[in-house]
Amino acid sequence: MENASAEIPDPSGLNRRTLLRGGAVAGLGALVSSSAFAAPGEEAPGGPEPSAPGLLLTKFRDPLRTPPVLRPRGRGGYDELTVRLRTADVTVHSQLEPVRMWTYEGSCPGPTIETVRGRPLRVAWENQLTGNIPVTAVEFGRPGGPMPDPLSNYPGTEGCREVPGVADLEPWAAVHLHGMLTGGGNDGWMENLVAPGEAQLSAYPNGQATTLWYHDHTHHVSRFSVYAGLAGLFVSRDAEERALDLPRGRHEVPLVLSDRNFALDGSGALTGRLVHKVEMVNARLMRVHAAPYTLVNGVIWPYLEVQPRWYRFRIVNTANSRIYRLMLLADGRPVPGALQVIGTDQGLIDRPLPVEGALNLSSGERADVLVDFGAFRGRSLKLVNTMEGVTPGDSSTRHDLLEPDVMQFRVAGRGSAGRFTPPGRLSPTFRRPTHHDLPHGSRPRWVVLVGPGSADVPELWEMEETEEADAEGITLPSPGIVQVEDAGGTVTTLRRTAMRYDDGDAFTVAHHGVEVWKYLNLAASPHPMHIHLAHFQVLSREKYDVTGFDRTVRGTAAPAAFLEAAELEPHELGEKDTIRVGTAGPITPGPNGTPGELVTVLVRFPVVGRGVHHCHMLEHEQHMVRPLVVGPAGHRHAGGHH
């Protein structure tokens, strides 16, 4: 994405735009022919609406697929497994020809690897990929700033230019088991690439009972390789979970969320060629990627037939950048509390927590939820991705443009509701941190997230607190100097120590160390932050007035000032490895200016080695990534700082 932007025509007159308006949700890309759905066994009124030739796909036409399951073989004191990376043609919709993808074991998402906690696991990730990457990467842009209705909402490549070099990418890979607490040598370091015909051998302690996911982590390329299909689930179970008698078998369903776009042929019909399309506002400033077609378990807008009983859903956001704000709708209106969170990124929490609004999942985040379909016999429900501030079913809002469908649930009219009742207590070993768990006598780590600078790319700043005497001599605003005023009025002055991946310094952490990290977002967009070799709990989320940040000088003229505390969401109250920093929906300036966010987490480092911490928006990852080294107590990495 280093090339200069070329001027392209205003696409407002493109024929496909007129074509898509009738029967399509234009603003957010639900490019479908809508059809009403009746109760099971009844005919849908009127049947599906006719589609524009070749362009529109019928919603809820195809059943949800469940990824195949791989279980390792036991060998002495550990388990072992071989997973092959393969090029395959995958059906994502019955009205679309098969899509060429890079996959794990020929399916997208890859197979769910199911293990038992406490059984160490050795995996041979064999690279059998062939051909160049099966993705057409294009970009577009125009003078004058972002388009209100960008081309990324539509299929095809008209009005775009090809991104140089992507078509020639060869199938090198580096597999990262996201969230697994394993040493740096087995973590899937993004520069330890595996060529076709070779294997990545990784050993995992497997000491967690939770939902993880694995994906390609090739440096600079992951936004294309994951988009090509290299992602899959990893589930580990233990006795504590089994004792709860949670829904299982066909009543326990993974929901792997992603979004994709596709090319058009010469006649304007959809093809099965993947298209990665982004808007470039300036020469290198890329808007967050968002594709028009939502996939669940690799199927575009599927349906799932369910019984009128409790189900367990393991929901994972594997999209490159899209944040999913999930609501369950019945008759077009939300069902408050329908989603009951029982687990987060790193396992079960202490008790079920109802989601009263939306379940916000940014890229990389997971949520373990229960849903009771018992009150909806013979009816259909929809899982939708709504926008913040929009109430589905409220005729005063344009919710029809802000409520793209994710999938449909068809509830049987007959059948047993079962005897399951959600346990009042889930994990007896889980607990929230208290004051006594905080490290005393040490300063927190500061990570500041900044909008595009002179290089027109988003930036991740590692910061250190300055001594009060040193802060008095600083002229504001100064490049790389950020002041923060907390709720008590105390002003902390931060000095930037590193920004680019190869700046030299690295956070060095003691093995089994416990640290407080503070993420301050001074940018307009949210960023999901992920730490390798670690897990954490979120202590607080706070709103800050960040209008004092001078975007030209790249420092604060006035401190970023505390506005108010924000409530943590149910899926943010457990053990995590990824956390969104910033508002999940559109940001509305208030009386004190555009709000930023400060998210404080308590981090633990149970394994050693070299890893990274980074933004998990894959289009940002190559810019917002920094090395991290965990070593024995007292160890000091060359070039690092404490």
C-alpha cells in the first residue's frame, strides 16, 4: 500500500449502483434479494423476490455449516496432530460458483481443533498450499476525502486500481494460535515463515479451557492471507466445564463471523473470485476494511434450524477489521437479554450475564453465549449487525440501512425444550481482580493510539512517564509528548519511546510478572488491541476529551482530560487477550469535543519468549505493531526498557 494514489472518476453514475438500490441495503452492503420467511412447514408469503441478474444473492437460502472437528491422537504424555494448509474451492452460497481459497484442511473456516485441557499438544502445520494468493487486491480513492457511499460497499473492481505486488504473493505461512499461552518459540512468530513443502512444528501447553482461534500471521501480508481463508477454531475443554452440563452436541454451535467481497465477470454477474477492496483517502491512509457480504462458518447469510430449547454458541469475530454489534431480533425488534454471556476470550466467567443492548465484538474477540429459543416456537429470528444509537424496529430511525443481517434462526414448532437451566454459578475458580492484585511500586505501561501522521498511517506509541521536574521544562505542544489529566485532576506527562516496529526498544517483562497497561486512544476509530504471550482482565473503560491533541505537531497542547467512566460490557468482564479501545459505533462529538477512550488492563505473563503486541485490525497491523519480550525475573533484553 505504499504507492501514490491516482485520481479516479466519481463513481456516482455507475450503472451497478442503480441496479443495487432496488432490493439492496446500499449503505452497509447487504446486497440481497429480501424474502419473507414463514414458520417451518409453511410457505413464505410471495416467495423470494426476483433478483437483478447475476448480482444479488438470496438471504437465508443455505443452511449453516458446522466446521469439521479434528481431535489429536494421544502419544505418551502429550497429544499430537497434523493440520495441512491446502488450496481448495469452497462453496459459500448456492447461487455463487465455488470460491478458490487458501484453507486449513480444505474448509473455510478450518476444522475445529478440539482438545482436553492439561494435555500438552504438538501440532505439525504442513504447508501444502499451491499457486499465488487467490485474492484480487484493489484500492480506490478520490480527491476531497472519504466517499459517503464508498465503492467497498459493492462487488467488482470497477473504478479501482490493483495493489502492486499482491497478485504475485507466494504461499508462505506462519500459523498463530491466537490466545494460546505458549512460549515465543511456538507462538507463530510472524517472520518465521514456512514455505510450501515444509512444516511449522509448534508445542502448546494447552493449559486453558476456552475458545481460541488460529490464523495466518505473516508479517505485512496477514490482511490478505486471512482474507484468503486461513482461519479456524480451537476448543479446549475441562472437568469444570463438563460438570456444568451445558448444551452440547448439535446444541453447541460455533459461529465464526467474517466478511468478504467478490469480483464480477464481463456481464456483471458475481464470480467466485475474492476481492479485497479498500478506500485510500490520501497516498497511504487506508480506511478500515469492510466487505459487503457477511459469512457465518463460511456461508453467506445462512439459516439454522433450532429446537425450542437452550443452545450454546461460541462466537468468534475473524473479520479483518469489521466490528460486529450483534442483536437478536424477533419480529424486527430486539429481544433484551436473549444473549447470556458465560465466557470470554480466555474461558468461563463466574455467572451468566445478559446482554441488554448489543454484543460488541471487534476483530479477534470471542464470546461464549447461551440462547433460549423456547419462547419462539414456530417462529424465525434474525441475528443482525446493528449500529450504535439505532433501535431496530423504531420507525423514526433509518434502521433498514443500519441493520445488515448476519443469519436466521428457524425455531421448530414442536419438540422438547429439554431440562437445562443456566447454572447460577459457572466457574468457581474465576474471580475479578481486586486492589490486592495490582502491582504496587511500579508505574503502568502506556500505549497511545494515534491517527495518521506525516506518513499517512495509524500509529502505536509506546510511552513512558516523565519525572515531574522534567515535565516542567517541556514546551507544549511538542512532538511525541502527551499529557493526561485523570478523574482526580492529576496530570501525567508521557514521552514517546518507540513507534515503528523496528525502532529498537522493546517492552521487557518478567516471567510471571503482573503489570498494568493503559491504552489511550487519541484517534477517531476504535482499535482492538491484542497481546501475545499474555492474558489480562479489563479494569476500567473511561471517556476522555482528546481535543487538546495537536495532530500537526503530534503532541497535546492541552491534556487529554477525563470526562466520565464507561461501563464494561459482559464479555469484557472475564479473562481476555484482545480488547477494543474506542467506541464501537459512530463517534458523536459532545460539548467537550470528540471523546477518546482510556482502557486499563491488568496483564499477566505466564510464558517466556519474544512476541508482539498490536492492533488486530489486520489493515492496521503492519503499522501498529511492536515487539514484546518476556524473560526470567531480572532479565533485560538488549535495547529494551522497564
